[in-house]
Amino acid sequence: MLQVAIGSHFPSIFRGQSPQPTWLTARSWTERENTSIARRRTSGLYLQVRPLPEGRSSKPDSQLQVEIAGFKETLPLGVQRGWFDSYEVAFETPHPVAIAVADTIRGYAVAVAIGRGGARYVTLFYVYPLQGMLVTIRLTVPAEGWASNPVLDVPVNMVRLMAETVRD
């Protein structure tokens, strides 16, 4: 399912052509796969792949910090624009992805608890450098049972799949 979506949405990124920023949203993914977001227990899944900014490809760790800071700066804007009523940064942590016995992709994750119309959600933002590209993934899940939500496996599996595709 998701492998087909990645392969069809990102062919230029993995074949050495000039990459352009590309978005895959939960809506386009689920419409393509004719599935329900509710069955996957998520209210949003967003993926962006773009080139690392000039001069940053040799320093991907600093770019991860820039991306995390940028994400956190948008949180007050979300309240101002009515996207959600409240927010609280729950945690920030390194989030490496093991791709081989002795190989990992550096990554970082931020979790934010948000309130919207009396409902509670957890928004997770992940960022990874991958072969001169920057992969950002944001997903939002209901707060109830969020830690055991199987959708939380999607970012790690997606990054592994992309890493394998880059190697081939």
C-alpha cells in the first residue's frame, strides 16, 4: 500500500534527477488506496521530502535542529489561526532509525499534545537527513491510547523503505 504511494510520488528523488519538494498527505494516500483514515487511527499524515539547503548537506544535524525549531515556532500560530485551542510540547528526543546491523539514520522527534474543540490529540513531528535530502513526517493521532497506536510505526517504516530505495 504505502510502498506503491512512495514509489509513485517520489521517482525523481530516488533516481538522481533534480528533486522538487513533494508532499504526500493522508488524504491523497487514503483516496488512492481507498481506505479510511479512521481505521488507521490517525487524523493526519504528512510527508515532505526536499533537498537539504545549500551548505547544510555536510551538517545534517544542525539542519535537524533548524527544522525542529521551525516546527515549534508554528505552534502559537496554530492557536492564533484556530487550528487548535491549546498545545503543550510533551517531549523532544533523538529518533534514529536502524537500517542495517551497524547502520542508522539520525533523526529527531517532537511530540505535542493539542486540544481542539474539547478533543485531545498528539501531533508528532519527525525529521531525518537521507542522502542529501531532508525527510519530514508529521502525524496526528487521538490522545487516547496514542502510545500504542500502530500508526506510530509508519515514520520508521517509511524512512527504512526510503533508505532501501536509495541504496538500490
